[in-house]
Amino acid sequence: MSSRRIRNFLMAVSLVALFGVVACGGSSEPDVVTKIETVIVEKEVKGDTIVETVVVEKVVEVEVTPTPLAALATAIPEKINLPKPKTSSGTIVVIPRRGAIPPGPGINRSGTPELMMYWGVTEQLFRPKGDELVGPWLATDWSIASDFSSATVTIRSGVQFQKGWGELTAGDIAWSANDTNGTTNPTSIHGQSGDLAAFLGEASAIDDRTLFLPFTRYDSRWDDRLFNLAGDSFGVFSKKAFDENGEDWMRENPIGTGPFEVVEWLEAERVELQAVASHWDSTPLIQRLRFIAVPETATQRAMMETGEADMAIAMQLRDVADLVAGGFKSVTTGTQWNVGLKFAGNYWEENNAKTGEPLDRPTMVRENPWIGNPFSPDDNNNPEGMDDMEQARLVRQALSMAIDRELVAESLFAGLVRPYYIGMFSPDDPNWESRWEIAYDPTKAREFLDRAGYPENEDGIRFSTQIYGFAGNATYQDSADAVAGFWSDIGVKTEVLKVNYGLVRPTFVGRSNSVPTIMTCVSDLWIPYDEPRGEEETSLTRGGFGCQMELPKILETIQALETEFDTSKRIAINKELGDYMFEQMVGTGVTTGPFLNVYNPNAIKDWPLRQSPQSPENSYELLVPAR
């Protein structure tokens, strides 16, 4: 394994107590603004409902009161006492990330969640081993063709599927990959359908122990992310079970090879998993894992304090500080969450990178100040001597420098996080460049907006906009509220749309969203600086999820990395992209911090997690019970 794979990944996470509340000034009086209303038109494309967003303006009375930062901060808590667990010995009750239980179909084409792997129901080719992200799991050996056109993988013998469905073969993995891949299975709605489609052809089994993976383009993350516990991957299921019982049966009966098997999976309610006796790798020390849906963060905290739950995954940092101060323990895989801010609608690619076909760009039908149109650079509202691309760039720069990230970090997250500046580049990596930092400068922001042709009117308003802060995610909502307040301070009246993510996601798939959005895409997670990034910000993932922009520069960078294998040169190529992203500011950020899991030491003695750049949880079979 090359030295490139050795990652100085795990970082020390320091928890501090919350001693005070930082206030932010500003008026709390409501304003009457021009409201931008959205009309949603639906159509079916490859199994997804694609929502085209049509935006119209009309003057209505809307009370827009940006939430003061002080009101979002947690007050100093009363003393917390460690509770005795209310569950029976041998059972661990877990509140999952965001308190959500997604659908759990046992067939990838129907959208099997990555949680199947993280929770121990399915397994993959690779998993981290020590400081190295790529270690053996279902794979025992692997090699890459000299021209980087394919990989050949030796599959471990003696691995049994759950519930008596026989021994795992290379054919099971090939079938599972092809079922997921949007190229080989256009009906797939799996979260990684687009990721696999971007680089992988039809997988096949040379024999029962040998898997062949043909690459349509080489992606260096194939082994440390896309077929790995450390990343977002697909479920490996029994093809024999599918052949004998069919698709409908598989949806209701996940059959994997992991150390836990599904007893019950009820969407939006609970999941019950049972330990597999004599598992090939590691037999769990607990008998049952019970995940329960608890959407409200206040309820999550109450259940931890009363002993009704033993563990909470990726808990809100405001609550983590309080619980740890009261004696609870925290643990992390090293995964960082970066709260990104996407200036949605900047689809600048002309042709589909995979098919060459011309691309539709519905977000450019209507003028939005932050969207640059390279195909019609003069839209009759540009200042003299300035095209639409430069006008929109100045607006994005202004909106970004108007955000006081230091204040957000201190006020909302008790100082447990730090500023996040440009999408796709973590400021915690040793390769980070300080020139990419964005200083808080509302005066300069106003100057940029003036130059862009958006002066204040007699009411002090330049233009009105909206921003998504998705319901059920307090971090997104709080961040959107804060951003709305900062933008209003420079004359951009902003309404926060706190809607369910599921309602908006089809517009990301259909490339039709034009509303700035607070969220974390794959590229916002920590990615080694020599690896490609931003596939979801290109047309490579068309047909699947897209992160609200498609930039030719990102595509060119990805393609350049396909043929460059010198680590230092790869880093230099990506840093050139970083300079471009800083200049264009199509995706900026707010804060970055660790995903922290909290557990009750009266229920759990230890949880030695494996490192991961993408998931805050894994390896439940390694849980050591305290009783």
C-alpha cells in the first residue's frame, strides 16, 4: 500500500464548558418585504420526482425577524447527574443521527441507507486499520491494472450470510454494486448511484473468490471511500435470496454478512438488531441494539439524562458540552461536519460530462443576483463594463464576507467549532492555505453590492432573498437564522425557509434549485488534499444527487487528477481549485466542527471506533458494555 494512504487523520477534540452567552446587537422589529414565492412543478425522471422551481415576486406583508444570536445560545445548565440505564442488561438503546430512522430496504436499487453498513448489518471490501484508511475486510487482496483501467479483488472465504443464506461470493458483491450503480441500473435511487455511475462500469465475478471492477475513469477514492466502511458505500446482499424470493421480499428482508441481523425495521419509529452468534470476524459483546426515532433535540437530551437512551449519535454540540460536564462520555470517528452555504443555481457546464448532451439550466430562466450566466453574460441589468458573471461574483463575495463566522462559532456552539470558509477544503488540514480565509467585513460587503448594481433603496433594502435551513436539523436552522441576520444588516432582506429536506431534495437531483442553502454535501466533509473532490458539483452525477452547482473548473480538476499519481502534484492541482473556489465563492461555509457521540458510562464502558472521514459511527460490534 502506498505511503499516500497513511493519513494523519484523527485529531484531538477538546470539549469546554459553556460559561456564558455572547449577545449580538440589532433591531428585532419585523419588516415588510417583497416575498419571493416558489411554485413547484413535478415530473418523473428515473424514479425520482424532479421538482422545477419557478420563482415569482409579489409584494406582501411578511414579518422577517432574524433570530438574534443570543437567543440561539444555550443557557448555563443545572447540574446533570449520570442516570442508571432503564434498559435490560445486554441491550443498548441508541438515538441515531438527527434522531431519524430512514427506510431500510434490503435491496440497493430501492435506496438502502449507508446505515446498514455503519450499524453492522452489511460489510464491504475495505475498512480502516489503524492509521491507514484502506485495510482488508471482505477483501483479502487487491490490485490495480497498470493503466488504472480496472481493479481485481480477492474475496475472503468462509463468510456466511445471515439467516442461513450461504457463503458470500464475488458474484454477490458484483450484483450488489451493479444494482446500486446508476449506469448499470438506471432505476436505482441509492444515495451512491451517481457516485458509482461517475467511474464504475459493470462489475463481474471471474470466479467465486475473484471480483473484477472496470473503471470508466479512475477514481482514487474507490478503495478508501466508495467500497469502504470509512465512506459512503452500498450494501452487500445475497443474490441467492434475491433470485429465490424476488425484489419485494428483499425490500422487507435485508440479508447481509455483518455481526448484527435485522429483527425489525420500522421507518420513522425504531430498528431492532440482534447479534449474530459466532460471526466470522467479531461476535458482539451485547445481544441487542435498539435504535429509536427521536426527532426533537430537546427530547434526545432528556432521554439521555433520564437513562431511557444509552447513546446519542452526532448530538448537537450545545448539548454535548453540558452532558460531558455532567459525566457523560464522548467519542468520535474523526468525522468533521462543515456547515456549507451553497449559492444555488450556478450550473455553468454546457454539456453532460458523461454523454456529451446539452444540459438544461432552469435556474437561469429568472435573474438571481448570486447566479452568473456564462451563456447570456449581458442580461440588461449589469453595471457598465461588467458582465453577468462578474456581477454575480461580487454579490457572492459580499454575502460571504458579511458573515461573522467567529461570532457564530462562539454564540451557537460554545466555541466547540471554528470558521469554515470555502467549500471542499477543510481548514483543519495541514495543507490549508490561510489566503482562503474570509474576513468579516460588512463595510466592504456593502461596497461590493454597490459596485454590482444593487444600491440600497429608500428603505435600506438592496434585494430580497430566501435561504433554506432544513427542519429537523438545529445546526442548519440556527446557522440559517444567523446568516439571515447578517445579510439583513447589509440590506439583503432574507427569509429562512425551514422545510423538510425530503421536499427539496428532488430539486437537487433535477438541478432546479436556485435558493441559497445551508447544508453539508459530501465535498464538505474532510477529504485528503490529494484526492478528487466535488463530483456532486459537476454533471458527473446527473441522474442522482447534485450539490446545487456544476462548474467546469471542478470537472477539469477531477479529470487532471485521473492521470496524475504524484501526491505533491495532486495537492498542487487541488490547491489551484481552492484558489478558484475562493475567487468565485460559489460555495462558501459557516462553521466546521467534529461529530461527537455521547454515551452513558453506566451502560457502556468503551466504544473503540474506527476512523472515518464521512460517518460519525461504526463498529457497534466493538461496544464494551458496563454491566
